[in-house]
Amino acid sequence: MIVVARHDDHATLDWLRTREANRPDRRRWLVLVYKPGIVAAYNLGIESATGDVLCFTEENAAPHPDWIARIARAFRRDPALGGLGGRHIVHERDGILQGKKPRVGIVR
């Protein structure tokens, strides 16, 4: 796991550093981004990662507990798979916004 955080987001960095001391795996996991924008953060995450599959989530996301297992299954089922994504569920007030398209995010 790699967490990419803004270099000047002190509240987040303080919270993350309290978790770093308790990690049994001392590999580098926190990387700081100095360039503005989400693309710079994504690119730094990609550059810092190792392995065959990268999984991204954002600071305001709440992935399902089995999201990594479901991603792994999809890649095992289809070795030619280049990427996949999920529906962005937006919570607003007391409900979930309903999208107007039945299928979204199709890359062709």
C-alpha cells in the first residue's frame, strides 16, 4: 500500500505518521507530492509502486471491504484485461444520487 499525500497537508501527515510507527512492514509507504493536482498525485503513486496491478482510491472514497479481492478475481478471469473501474456512488444529504446512464466508464 502506498499513500500519496500533499506535502503541506499537516493534519493528514500527522495522522498518517501515527500509523507508520505501528506498521510491521517498514517498506516505504508514504510519499509526498509537491506538484498541484490529482494527476500529479496519481503519477507519483504510479512511479512509487511495484507489482503488476495498481488500485487507486481517493481521500473521500469508501471502497467495499472486498474491493481488492474483486479486482484480483477480474484479472484472473481475463488475463488480457488492461484495466477496470467501478461506479462512483455519490452520497448527498440523506441519499445516493442516481446517475442517468445505465453504463458508465466504458473504455473502447
